[in-house]
Amino acid sequence: MPEPYNLIPPSALRPLTRAAGDKVFRQGARTCGLYVVKCGRVHLERVGPDGERFIIYRAGPGMSLAEASVFSDRYHCDAVVAEAGAFVQIDKAAVLSAFADPDFARAYARQAAQQIQAQRQALEIVGIRRAEERVYAGMVADLLESSVVDFASALHLSHEATYRALRKLVNDGRIANPTRGTYHLRP
């Protein structure tokens, strides 16, 4: 269990398993706590004005999600399992009680600050106009964690534009494509 959640009493932890496509929670549902991904992947998603779903956060192994739910009565988005896995639900009341422990409060604040930094970096990358440069910046930031389609979504590009940009970066020698669907920065 990652810090700060290793300071929560075991009685407040509830193990869960979910299949790809399942929802861990739905927007508008009453909050019951936050979650830590043991294995698998979960996307926090919202629906835009035109009905398009967009990912606002991706959580993989060792990462937590729905931290803001501790301070809210309702979830503000859907949590959709992108890759089947195991998760731990951490009781909301236990998290709120743990704030009396200064070590927990500092660790929670440190984690929140790291997430804010990562979100700001992602916003900077999405602000890059040229698809090729945006894709390259995403590669440098190590945002290509799973599929190119997920990578494209994180960059707010179509997967077609992302594939074209990746191909151009490979042809220009800026990144390598050793096997189909695998890309990495050149040393």
C-alpha cells in the first residue's frame, strides 16, 4: 500500500476485483472512499457537452484515485476499469480520521502536490499546437504507458493523428519503433 495509505487501519480497507469495462463508481453516486490500484488500470472519465467521453486521470498499479471524494458527498466522474485488476477501497471516514496524524496529513499533501504537478505537465503538453511536437513531448513525459489509443486520448489527439506523428518521429530518427505498437525515445 503506497504512502500515505499504509497508515490507515487494515479494517478500513476493502479488496475489490473488477473486469475491464466495469465501473468502480459512477458520477453522482454517494462517495464511500477512495481507491488504490493494486494491479490493472482505471480511468476517471467525464462526459463532455456533446456526449463524448474524455479521460481526466489514469491510475495504474500503486496509484490512488478519487482522493477528492473524501471531501465530497458525491463522485464527480465515472471510474472505468481500463484493464482488469485488483483494487483496494479505503473507507472515507477512516481517511478523514487519519488526518489527525501529522505524518498522514503530510504524506497526503505530498501525494496531492505530485498529482497537481503531473496534471500541470499534461496541460502544458496538450497546449502544444503541432501534433508531432505534442506526441514527442508526451513521449518525453513517459505518457505512452499502454496503448497508442490511450496515449492519443491523453494528448487530446485522434489516434490517426497520433500514429502519423509517431511515424514521422520514427522516420526523422527522434524515436524508435522496434516492434509493432512499441515506441521509445532514442538515446
